[in-house]
Amino acid sequence: MSLTAEVDATIRRLRVEVAALHAELPRNELVVWTAGNVSARVPGRDLLVIKPSGVSYDDLTPESMVVTDLQANLVEGDRAPSSDTAAHAYVYAQLPEVGGVVHTHSTYATAWAARGEEVPCVLTMMADEFGGPIPIGPFALIGDDSIGRGIVETLRSSRSKAVLMRNHGPFTVGADAKAAVKAAVMVEEVARTVHISRQLGEPIPIPQADIDRLYDRYQNVYGQSRGEKR
Amino acid sequence: MSLTAEVDATIRRLRVEVAALHAELPRNELVVWTAGNVSARVPGRDLLVIKPSGVSYDDLTPESMVVTDLQANLVEGDRAPSSDTAAHAYVYAQLPEVGGVVHTHSTYATAWAARGEEVPCVLTMMADEFGGPIPIGPFALIGDDSIGRGIVETLRSSRSKAVLMRNHGPFTVGADAKAAVKAAVMVEEVARTVHISRQLGEPIPIPQADIDRLYDRYQNVYGQSRGEKR
Amino acid sequence: MSLTAEVDATIRRLRVEVAALHAELPRNELVVWTAGNVSARVPGRDLLVIKPSGVSYDDLTPESMVVTDLQANLVEGDRAPSSDTAAHAYVYAQLPEVGGVVHTHSTYATAWAARGEEVPCVLTMMADEFGGPIPIGPFALIGDDSIGRGIVETLRSSRSKAVLMRNHGPFTVGADAKAAVKAAVMVEEVARTVHISRQLGEPIPIPQADIDRLYDRYQNVYGQSRGEKR
Amino acid sequence: MSLTAEVDATIRRLRVEVAALHAELPRNELVVWTAGNVSARVPGRDLLVIKPSGVSYDDLTPESMVVTDLQANLVEGDRAPSSDTAAHAYVYAQLPEVGGVVHTHSTYATAWAARGEEVPCVLTMMADEFGGPIPIGPFALIGDDSIGRGIVETLRSSRSKAVLMRNHGPFTVGADAKAAVKAAVMVEEVARTVHISRQLGEPIPIPQADIDRLYDRYQNVYGQSRGEKR
């Protein structure tokens, strides 16, 4: 198989995978209407596969996914890429270990983002998955690299795979698109649980040494294999 | 095709469209039992297509939709029109740019309405979609033009496509019925997210200049086409 | 058709109707596991049709419904009647205008019940449906007529078709079982909306004269026919 | 049938039952992604049947369930057992009357757990099912017997079939796996209802003598048979 044929096969596979993963967003009640998007890096290529802009979740198919380069220029597809493509592309360009990116406006995560307040690490499942609090990224306008830069700078100063962009909502990353979707599900889960806990008092913090122990174990021991945990 | 035949074909199409859009209300958890209604203007005619009164969402079909004039008199259909028809009709009579109207009692939007408190613009998705806060309309009794007038006067003094009628619930408008349904989904989404954010502190306001920039971009650039955005 | 044959046919019809209406309780998220029950009076007979005790919602069929007299003695059926049958039976014995009774532990209604606090009438849909606040019934133990008496005494001093039994949950009544199920759906809806509204301040009361006007209109004018409104 | 053949038949039956019961966790919104697990004791044997680690709820089948001994060593199955198996195994080893164990991170129960605050008994359904407050277990790290010991010690000092492990989440037990799943559903239900009630004031306590009467009646009289109540 020629290199090009191999890349084509990979893109076909990622179109199927990214289309299927989008169904997890409404199923987990992370999005309404056409909000939210999942992307996957095309390994070894400066390309990504992402949802087109303004298409209903019911109508998403492998064929309707689009391919862009890491400057968010359309390379393959009939439709305009998601308006958040520039942010995804910037993350892939800057963070080579990232293979998948997800953005939603999930309710509880966005509620913390609107106050510009990080979610404190008071649950063992947060320590497992995020290794500490969920950090807040800067307020940034769409239209240039501001959102991408805000995501990357915040993720670089944290163990968390999720960042809450101020007044906007969560972005999550992972080794592949599925891991990034899992992080999007988990960030809403912990944002909701900690919110509800704090409504009636102050949750008890977990000591840093215990957070470290939990995070280390979960990242190295848990599940059938990496990327398919809990 | 004669003018009458053309209007008949349009009405048939709108019956299908309006019946299908009603399914979005329970699907997005905006209504319970038989509450809520969607209508569409018949373009170029002083007519509208709306849900009949008191029929279960399971039983709504294109055939069960009814047609009224802009004084809410029944023109076509076997059943009484929705008891909110007068309010829809008044909006179409006064606002020629409106092609669709939706009314629900969605929980969080109605909760702000019960306090008579507008939803502040603290989320980028609110700036995109509504261009500012969601305004409150007056308390008005059903039975004459009061509700319609309250909606129209409030919408005229705002960029928002949604108004929260005091102690009652949201009404939304759009270029067509689908756009009005999208606004009904989005107004509940932002009412819920801002409510939850405020439960634990004060959300950070977005400066007016940034709201203007986001609104302008979203209304003019975003999506595959107007009316099918995000 | 002999009188007995007629009663038999009515009971067969009510078994089908009551079994089908039970599906509305989980569908509207009013119950978990096997909690909750719907009953219908057998018109002209001192009998009622109700759910058996401890059967999963998935397994409810017309045949599994049971028939009791108004002292809650089993008349027809293979299983023990719902443990709440005595309360239903007492209501039918005392309130001849009631044709259906529903009991749930729906979350928000039960939350008001746990504080022993009536739900104030601050929504037009409450004025329409309940004609005022949702009243609180006394704390009562299961095992004798206490619950039934508490329901009847509370409903007699109110226009509401719903009562919140203290520390327990809502009971609703209607002209038939479907109307009582509608009231069960609506009482949770208004309990939730008013709760959420009050979380961030005080909802604005609706003047009594306006409540009266709304209630009167809704009970007499609205919908295709009585019992099938909104 | 030889003893071994009998045990094999029992394990086959429990694989079917435990796989089916797992579907109740997402259905009742107690878990997201791959979180949560149900197990059953193999009667008369020091064995248990449990979910494998890190497998999606959509992919759980009787065949994918695994069997371990009461030291959590894999006895039968292709995959690693759930990472919570040691806690389940410890409970079976210490509490011979327990035939089923369930663990979730259900939102409201976990919110109380994060504050380390027991859920007070202010609902008749809590008195029925749990006989008093839902107790808090100690903070414990995964990796040795700490979680199991915390569960057992807390359950031994309470009538409750549920314990909220601090900063972690609920564990429930029952005579069989189905009863433990019911307790997992009910603990979230009461945690949610009491939380919501307390948001707007203080729920009214139920006197201990009434709790005792309700608990005694429910455990002995209610339902078609034990283990299949309400």
C-alpha cells in the first residue's frame, strides 16, 4: 500500500470513528442542538478530522465529516468545518502527544467557567482521572489563535486533560478522540457532583499526597489497557 | 400552478414541518404533557399553522395541525387551535420579519420569569445567539392581546429572539419555525447554565464590546447558511 | 348485556387503561424502581382497579392489575394490591367526584413535602391547573385510614387536585385516572419550577383575582374537551 | 448432577443475571462511561461474579463477566476484574448474609460523600428502605483492604444497606444482586430528594419511633415477597 493509500485508509477509519463519537455527546447530555465538536489527529500528518459547522447530530455521517490542515484550512469535504476548528488545530500543532480534542458547552462545567473558578479536587474519581483541580483558561474571542493559545497554556501548567475556558466552556484532550470524549464526559460529571456537594456546605479536600497516589495508580494500573479505563 | 394551489402546497409543507418540529420540544425536555406550541407563518398570506389545543405530543400529525388567520380565527382544521394562538398571531401581525414562533414553560427560563429577572449575558453562546441578556416581558392575562403586545414590545427593545413573560414562560421567534425552535432550546440552555453558575457565586460579565463582536460574527459568518448555525 | 357483563367489560377496559397510564410515571420521571401507583374507580360500583405491589414497571400488564373493594380487600387478581391501596380506597369512598388517584414520590414535590411547606402560586400554569398553592397534608403512618383521611381533609379545604403528604410525597386526584396522572405530572413540574425560581430570590406572587380569572378560564374554556386540556 | 456441574450452572445463571443488572445502572442514571459495578456471591462457594474492568456498558454480556475468589483473584474469564473487586470480595468474606454488592458514583449520593455528611432520615421511603440515615464511611485509598473494611465497619453499626464512602461514593448490599441494585437506585433517590429539600430550608425530622414502625412494617409485610418490594 502506498503512503497515500495508507493515509486515505486512516482518514476513512477516522471519519467513521469521529462520526460515531459525536453520538456520545448528546447521549451523555453534554450538548444541545448543533453545539459541540469532536476531532481526531491524522497520525503522522498535519491533518485533522472534525465535524462540519451547523449540522444536526441526527445527520452526522462518516461522509459529512471534514478534513483540515493544522491552520484549519479545508482539505477534504463538502461543508465548512466547525467554527471551533482553529482551536482544535492549534492544540494539535502545539501538543504532539494529543490525538483527540473535544469541545462542549456542558452545563455544570460551563457554570464553573462563567464564574472563572476552578473545580477543586474533592472526589477520588477526579484524582484518578484529572490528577487535581480542573483549571480555568483565559477569556478569549473566536477569530484568531486566542482560544487555542489559552487552552495550550492552561493544559501545560496542569495534569488535567480538561480546561474550562472562561465564560465559554470545556475543552478536553486525549491520546485519541475516544479518550478526549471520555474526559469530556468525566469533566461534566465531576463539575456537577462538586457543584451539588458545595450547594450545602464545603466538600472535604483530598490531601495532595493521596491525589498523587490515586492519579499515579489510575494512569498506570487501571483497566484492560491504556485509553480504555475504569 | 394557480396562486391558490401554490398556497395549498405551502400549507401542506408547513403542516409537515410544524408537526415534526413539535417533536423537538419533548425531546429537548422543554415541555410536559400537552404544554408548549410551535407555529409557522404562511409566507405572503395572513395565515399561520399551529398545533391544536390539548392534543398529546404522541398524537400530533401533519393532518392534526390547524390553520388560522392573524386574528386567530380557525381557517382549516378539525380541532380548536392552541389557546396561545392569539399571542402567536399578534406577533406575526406586528413583526413582518418573523416566520416562526415557539412557546414553552421550560423549567429554568420559567424560573427566571417567575422572579421577573432577566438572564444576564455571561456566556459566549448567549452573546452569539441572543446578543445580550434575555429580557423580561410584562405580566399579562390570556384572553385578549395583552400577551402578544407584551412579547412584541419587549422584543422591539432588545436584540434577543427570546422574551420571558413574567410568571408565565418563554416565547421565542425566528426567521422560520425551525429557527424559533432553536431559540427555544438555546434560551433554556442559557437560563439553566447561568442559574447554576449563580448558585455558587457571581458569574463574570462579558464586556459589551465583546458581546457586540461575538453577536456580529455569529449572525453573519457562522454555520453553513443563515438559519442553520453552529 | 347483563349488569354483571357490563361491569366485567368496564373492568377489562380499566385494566388496559390503568396499565397503560402507569407507563407515564417512569416516562415523566416521577418514579424509580417499583414506587408509585395509579388507580381508577369502577363507575357505579364500590370497586377500584390498581397496580399490584412490588412489580416492576416493565412487567405491568392489564392482566396483572388487581381489583379491590373500597375497604382495600382483594376482589380480583393473583397478587397483593399496592400497599397504598387503602389510601386510594378511602379517597374514592369519601369523594364521589373522584374517578382516578395517583401517588408518587416525585423528587421536587417530595422535597417540599419533607419541609412541610406548600408550593406558592407564582406561575400562570399553576393558577390554570391548581387554582392556587399546592397544600400540605399531615404526617401519617401507613397501616390504617390516616393517610386517606389526611388526603381527603386537605383536598376538601383547597381547589388543588394535588396534596403533598408531609415527609412522604404527592397524591393527586382527577375525574378519571388520566386526569389524575396529568395532575401528578403537573404538580412535579410546578414544584420543580418554583423551587428553582426560589433558589436565587423570591418569585413574584400572582394577585388572587388574577389566579381566580386564570383558574376559571382554564377549567371552563380550554382544550378540546374537559379532561383533555392544554 | 455433580456438585461441580451444579456450581457451573449457578455461575452461568449469575453471569446472565449480573450482566442484565448492570443495565439498570445507566438506565437509572447512576453511572457514566464505564464507572460502577455489580457483583453476586456464588452461594456456598467462596466465589463472586463481577463486571470486567474498563468495558463499556453497551458491550457487557454474560460471557464478559468474570469470576474471582474472595481474595479478588481471577478464577474464570478473559479480562481483568473491575478494579473495585477487592472491596466487593472483602464484603462477601465478612458479611455472610450479603449476596450482592453494588458500587456507583451516583451524583447526589457522592455529593453528600464529598462533604462527609450522612443523609438524615426525613422521608417515609428512607425509613422503609434504610431504617434511618445513610451513614458515611471513612476516606480510604484503593489498593488494599481499606475500602472493604470501611464498608463493613460502617454497615455493621447501622441498619442501612447503603454506605457513602467519603470523597468517593456509595456502596450498597442486599440479599442478592437485584436487592443491592434496588438499594443503589434508592440511595440516589433519597440523597437527591433530601438534598433538594434542604436547599430551601430544613426538612422536618421523622421521630425515631415512627422510623422504627415504618422500617419494621416494610421489611416484614410489604410486597409480593422479600427482595421484590414496593
